[in-house]
Amino acid sequence: MKSDFEELFRIAEENRRLAADMFASLTPEQWTTPSLCAGWTVREVAAHLLAPLETRFSWFRVLRTVVRYRGDLDRYVDEQTREWAERPTDELVAGLRRLAGRQLNVPFVGPFGPMADTCIHLRDAARPLGLDVNPPPSSWRPALDFLTTTNGARAFLPASRLTGLRLIATDQDWAWGEGGEIRGPSEALTLAVTGRAVALPDLRGPGVETLGNRITS
């Protein structure tokens, strides 16, 4: 298991460095481009990638946050992200580079959740900008593996979203599930599964319409 975790940490670090290089190249206008995360610009996505690296974990902090936000952790993440996004863009980039190698192993999702976050949020920023900054298929594989587990589904998507569907990656040897087939690149599969409808046109198969309806309903 330790070696598996080390691979997840490596992927997350590489993704953060990819993201930092991309963010460093952006114009002021690009920083304000709406991302694939509803309500967040590219700037908020950068802040969201940095925030957990600068937040030291403790169970006391977790319990205090749960109580303060009455269990609405989505609101906590949004407020935290917007607070971090007030920093200068150079500071966001420098922080992401400096802390890229920090190993996150958080409650309930271990290192899998933070690793998947780095894959997904990198593309949340890059896709709307028309930039081909994308982890390789091998980095998407553990993200797909995680999202199709009970813990991954609970953390990132409604449990019933993938019922009766079969996902097949066309850029690597990976498949999961039974039912209506959905074929496409690992990146598009991951984004669509996690509710990014913009990725649906990159997918093919009888299950695409079903997934699309579940995302938009």
C-alpha cells in the first residue's frame, strides 16, 4: 500500500507543477476566465489547489469546521477558496510550486481524493482557456479507479450517477461497470462522470445520453 500511495503522491505533485507552469503563463484576462467549476474563475481554481497544501490537518480543526458550517462543507470550501483567491496571482503560483510535493492523506478519501482533485481541477482551468495542459492517461487511471469506488463516488458524485453504465477509456486499457457503454479519453470520462457536461461531446456510446441527462437534471 505504501508504494501505491507514493505513486499517488507523485502524480499529485506532477499535476501541481503542470498547473503552476500553466498559471504562470496566463494573462490578467485569462485569470478571470470562468472555469468548469460553477461560480469559480481560473483564479479560484488556482487558489483551491493551493489552499489544502497550506492548511495543516487536525481533527480539532475538522470538528470545528463541521460545527461552524453546520455540516455544509461545500460552503466552507467555497469561502476558503475565495479568501485564498484574493492573494496576488504571483503568490498563488509561487505557493503551488513551493508546496507541490506536500503529501496529502486526508480523512475518508486518503491520498486518492487530493490526487483526483489535481487531475480534475487542472483541466477545470485549462479547458476553458483552450490549453492542452493535461496529465497523461496513466495519471487519470487511479483517478478513474477511485471515482468508481464507494468512497470516491460518495466524495465526488451522486451514488446513482453511474448505475447501469459501462465506462471504457480509449487511450489506455481501462474499463469499469456494466450497461450502456460510454467510450472516450480518460480525461473526458473523468470530467463527465464528475458533472462537467462540456466533456460529453468527446464521448461516444449509448450510455452518453443517459449520463448527460443525469448530469443536467
